[in-house]
Amino acid sequence: MDADAEACRRALDAAIADPGRLDPAPLTALAAGAPDAVDDILHAFADAHGAVALPVLDALTSERVDRRVRRAARLALYRLAQRGVQPPPKPAPKPVVERRPERAVRAWLSGVDGSGSRAVWLLFEGAFGGQALCSLIVNDEAGVMDAAGGEITKKRLETELAGLRASQKLPWVEVEPGLALAVVGQAVAVHRARETSPPAAFARWERLFTPSEPPPLPPLVADPALAEQAPTLLELPELAGWFLDPETVQADALDLLQARESKLVVSDQIKAEREEAIVSGVVERELGLEARRRWARRLVDMAVIFRATDRPDQAALAEAAAAALADETREARHQPFVRTLVQRGIEIAAEVALGRVSASDVSRKPGAS
């Protein structure tokens, strides 16, 4: 036997104790020059060791081994099988446990802030009974703003909920999971429509939500008397942040300040008319059809929160204001809720202009606060 053949046989014999350490390099080198020699060596190795050779020969059929060596190893195994030497049957595969899809089992929503943002918590039950909490901030103009969460125990969940109720400025209510799923689905649809991407942290949750357009507003009763009272909603603590973005009305605020501080002797009526004209101009400019629909939906969402927190009177006011906004035949500049919303934005913009408040503190841009 020449040196190359001896090297091959030593590699095969050494692998009998541990087939995982088999070095096929000598066989590969020999096959490159003399394929028949490899066949002879493996044939002799199989005859010498019988069943003990099976694991080594099986290792040589791996896709990582040279194809000429693989072919010779398969032939050696075939010859052994013809003699009745075969590997023991492989164990039966373990039964496949059907994996249940993750499903939302509980959900919570916060109220809507002045930028159109709200928080969403969804508790998902995993395939084998584990639970994961998905915590999101979504915005009706920008989509998903923030995402967090992970595996959570029941005890930890109750602790988190208790802390949430104690610390949050906006009211929180537990809702049917389907409602919260729809709210997040609408936020995902915003990204699709605007060709933007949600935060990277949302990637692990995104498959659980179906993009969807906002549903039509529910039937709303137009009650003029309630609509007149609707501005009182803006006195509630949870609606303290509801006003137009001061940056969009900065020039109007300066006009208002100049009118008030004018040294010209004019009557209070003329001053009031000037302020009325400034507010009406902002309403016409900033409260177009899309903005009206957006504010109407925010009011409807808050009506749900009010009812869930046993405040039916406030819910009725919110729905009346929403009905007025949704009615395209009614001019926005004549609606008390809209005018108060605009007036607040102008007044706050004036405070910014005077240096009394920081622009960043009162910005209504999504994610600014």
C-alpha cells in the first residue's frame, strides 16, 4: 500500500472511536488522482470492520465531502447492506405540536392628547401560555411613535397597571382587544400611506397587526344646544393640551398682540372685531376638511373614554361637537368648539412670543412632548 493509501486508512481507523473527528482530506486528495483507489480503500475498510464502519462511512456521505468520496462511501454502505449490515432504524420523529398563533387577550387605551397621540397596551398570549405586553404610542397623523414591551408575568402586569393608573395624566380604560388592534392597525396604515417606517422596536410586534383605514364615524346626533356648551370640555384636565399648534398661528398671535397694544384710540368694539377677524382667518386656513375629520374623530374617541369613566354628560358634549365638525354643510368658523380651540392656540402662541413659555413645551407636533 502506497503512502497516500496508508494515510487514508489511518484517517478511517482513527475515526472509528469518534466519527465526528473524521478527516476526509486524505481521501479527497487521493480521489483527485485515483478515484478507483478510494473505492478500494473504503471497500476494504468496510470488510474489515463491518457494522463498526457504518458511522464513519455515513459521515463520508455528507454534502461537505468531495462528491467522488461521497459516491464511494455510498457504494461501500450498499455492499454492507447487501450482506445484512445496516444501521439501526432512526427513532420516530417527535409529534409536531401545533403552535397556536399569538392572540390579544386584554387591551387598554389612553385618552387622546392635543397632538393626536394616545397610548395603547395590548396583552398577547403566546403559543404555550406565556404572555407578552406590547406598549405603544400611536398618532393619528404620524403612525406608531414608540414601541416597547416583552414577556410579562401576571403579577408584574398588575403592578404595571397600578402604576399606570396612579401616574398618568390622561385617563386609561380597558377595552375589547379588537378595538385596540384596530387603533394600531390604523397607525400602521398611516406609515404605508406616507411611505414612512415605524420605530425599529416595533418590528417584533408588527406581524400581529393588520393595516386598516379608520372606520366611518358612528352616527352622531347634531344637537345645537350641546354644541354651544362643547367648549367647556376644554376646561377638563385631560383636554388641557387641546389647542392648535402655536407654531402654525405665530404670525396671527403677533397680529393679535399688535391690535391689543395699538396706541390708536379705537373702541372696544373695533378691537373685538379685529380679534374676531383674526380667529376666523385661522379657522378658515387651518380647519380644512381633513383637519375637521381628524378633530371629529378625536372627539369621538374621547367620548368613548368619557363613557367608560362614567361621564355621560361629557361624552354627549364631545359627540355634539364631533357631529358639528363632521357636518360639511356647517361652517367651522361658526362652531363654538372650533373657535375656542383656535383661540387657545393663538393665546398660547402669544405667550411664546412674549417669552413667557417655551415653544418646545407647547408644541402640538407629534412626538414633540
